Amino acid sequence: MEYLIGIEMSDRYLSFEVTGAALKLVRDFMLVKEGENVVITADTSSDMRVVEAVAGAVCAVGATPVVVHYLTLGKAFEEPVRPVADAVEHADVWIELAYYCSMHTPCFQKALANGARFTCLNGMDVIMLVNTVGRVDYDILIEFGEYLTKTVEASNEVIVLDDNGTNLTAYNQGRRVKHSGQRATKKGYPVMLGGQVSWCPVEETINGTLVFDSALFPPDSIGLLHSNVRLTLEEGRVVRIEGGKDAEIFEKWLAHFEDPNMYRLAHYSLGFNPGVTKPTGRIVEDERLFGCIEMGIGSQGASLMGAFWDAAAHTDGIVSKPTVILDGKKLEEKGIYQDPEARRYCKALGVAGY
């Protein structure tokens, strides 16, 4: 019998901790209220211990859980079957625990248009739930995210470097930053696992080299990288892909869509969840790897406050130990925050080395 990486065999593994973390997620993060309808989507690759714990937490706060369990689709950003799509369209809260993400699909857009509060927790297993939610001080994490948001918004020139050859320059020119790990206070708004802020510099100003060195998803045949994937960008578009086998797979995957928007860089994201200390191949964790910068390519959602466009799909890659320079000042160097206030937050979060 096959198990996803990180899912332990025992049904009782971390069972007490999972119960507490699920309640924290439902009550304190998604802000589920008595009488609300909460749709929990899970596919046959989901960790059902997490599904049951989340459904139980929904009941505990007086809301109604509706668990929709369906066949693993095998593709991310693909519209699920009609009964699933209809269910989420009418949810007050939608908690996605399926392994494959439904963001950017028609049912996702309809659900948000109808006011659903959505969170994307694809591939969430008991270890991830406990480490990234249960054991994290979310008050401090959100404060840190707000600080990073203000710091990036106040800057113009953004330079990203790393020892693998990343050398990317862009300009914000007043662009806003999305703190995606906030609590679900707004109707019709996607919130994500805590520990990430995202934005897109003015797209035409993005030029240079970007090297993914640890994880890339999708295509599903990659996940954890075995070799670096080197991208050359001109005016915000990928014009060349180089590297080994992983780069070849990625290049073919992008090309098969026959969609020029699949080559547009969609966002920069700083990852800072203290519960993620190494890449796992599960993108929800990997893009929150502490100290990383994650780059999205393809569809750009309206909530990012950039140019906003649709594409056939979306992909995310990780630069694990970046040096990020804002207007000549190092925010972080080789994945270690240098900014004094940022370091104070790192220490308060209990991150090793601070």
C-alpha cells in the first residue's frame, strides 16, 4: 500500500495535536461561525485523519461540515467534476484538502464571487497541520507578515540573487503586496496557509536569470528537484529554459498548453513559516519554506493586484536560499534575514539561528 511522503502509518499518530490544530485552523484562522456551511473537499490522495479532524472542529464551533470526497484528478488547477463544483459554489467557507489544487478554475471563481472564504491546503497531512498551524504562534507570524508587506511596498528596486546563478532585477513602482496568510475576515477572498507574502513587480521590468533549486510544482512528475531549472526572463516572460531532465520536463509541460501567458512571471512570494525547515515536494509547504522566495508562472489572480491575466494553468518554483535586496539594502542573505526588525520576529517565532 502506498502512502504520501510524510503520512505516518498509525491512525493515532499525533492525534491529540491534530485535534487542537484543526480547531485552531477552523475557529481562529478561518473564523468559522455558528450556523455556517463549511465544504471540505478531499480526494483519494488526502490524509483522511486531517479531513475528519477538520470536520469535527467545524461541528465543535456549531457549523455544518459537508465533506466531499472524490477521485484524485491527477492534475492541478483543473475543474473538478460537477457535483464537487456545485457544492463549493454555495459554501460559506471552503477548505480544500484535496491533493490537487482547484484555484483559478471556474468553480473557484464562482465560489469566491458568491462570498465563500476559501483556503488552499492541498496535500495537508497530520505532520504539516501540526507543524505549520498547531505549533506556530499565528499572532507573531501575522505581525511578521505585515512587517514584510510594508517593507516590500515601501521599496522600488528588487534584486534577487543566489549561489546557483539567480540574478533577477525588477521594479515595484508602487505595486501593492498581498499578505496571503491573514485570517479569513473577508468574504469572497482566498486566504492561504500562514507564512507568505506575495506581489508582482511591474511585469515589464522583470529581467535576468531565475534558478529553481529545490522544488517545482506542477508538473506532477517533478515535485522535489533533482537538478536545477534555469530560466531566462525578459520583460517578465520566460524566454529560455535550461538544465537537466527536470528542466526538459518543465519546458515540455509549459509548451503543451500552447498558451503564451503560461510563460509570464505571475508573482514573487517570500516564505516564512517556521514549521517548514526543508522542502518536501508538497507545494503548500515548499512555498513557505522559511527564508525562501517562491516564484509563480502562468495565471495571475486579481488579488495579487498586478496586471491580472488568465492562463491555462499556474506553476510555482522555489529558490531556497535567496539574497533579496530592496533599494540597495539586504532584507535577507542566502536565506537568512539581515534586516534587524525581521530578525527580531524570527527570534520571537523560535527560528533556529536567530
